[in-house]
Amino acid sequence: MTATTEAPDTAAEQIEAAGTLMSLLTAHAHLRAPAVQVELQIVPGTCDFAWGLSISLHDGLDHFEQWRAALGLDPAAVDLKQRGQTHWLTVTGMHASTLVTLSGFFTLDPGDDQ
């Protein structure tokens, strides 16, 4: 991972994150297809930015858990967030020297216990 405090200048700086994406999709082609973005992310615990992957799933927490395990992200680091009836789990960590943020979105019915 190459971190910087300034905005990157060239597309070449995205190659590491894009390579990690290709590797993940190849190794885990049997998992549910996520929405993926290569984007600048703040490196946890710093003020630095690095190109990383944002991986989102919108159709079931079981798919979130499958991807979390495949990425080797710590289950204890998963956070629950909420806005109205929309809830999501999120976890950030490193995979193959690339910063990865995984999010799984879900909606609770108004009658469901929280």
C-alpha cells in the first residue's frame, strides 16, 4: 500500500488496488457479486490517503459474512450503523496490502425487534 497526504496524480497509483480486485474476483468467483469501487480511503489511524477497495453487498448478511471471511477481515471489527430503517455492517482492514472496506446493507421491517 502506498499512502500519501496529497491527491494522487496518475492512474498508475490505482494499479495495486485494481490488481487486488482482480485477484479477489478470480479467487472468489463463486461468491455473490458485490458492487466494487476503487477509491481513495483514509488509512486508519493516520491522516494519509491510499487507493483501496470499497466492496458493498445489498442482498443479505450471509453474503456479507462470506466476503468478510474470504477477505480475512476481523469479525470483532465489524460495526453496525443505522439511518432510519436502513442498517449496514461495515468493516475495514487490509487484504494483500490493499485497504478494503466491506459493507453489507439490510432493512429491518418496522415490526422486527432490534
